[in-house]
Amino acid sequence: MPDRRLWMPRCRTCGPLGKPTGLDEAVTSCNRHTNQTKHQTAWYPTHAQIIVKGTPNDCE
């Protein structure tokens, strides 16, 4: 099953690097920003399902 979550590319110094996108676009955006500025970047899912005490809870 493909991963259909949206990912938010972020820079520790600059903040968000655009709108939430697919994983490939988020990784590309982070790599491009790191190569240009040498800042630390990461991509985070914008929606996750977390299981607390055996019951699923949707978190945003």
C-alpha cells in the first residue's frame, strides 16, 4: 500500500520550506535547501495515527 501521507519539509533555521507535499518532493526540497545553505533540514508527516492504550486516536 503506498504511503499517501503529506510531509512537511522544514529547516531548523528558516522554518517551513513550502507547503505539505508527497515524500519524494519533501526530500528533494530538503536536499536542495541543505546544498544551498548548509542548514539542517528534516521532513515530518502532517498526519499520524497514534495508538494509546490499545485504541487508535487520530492526531493532527
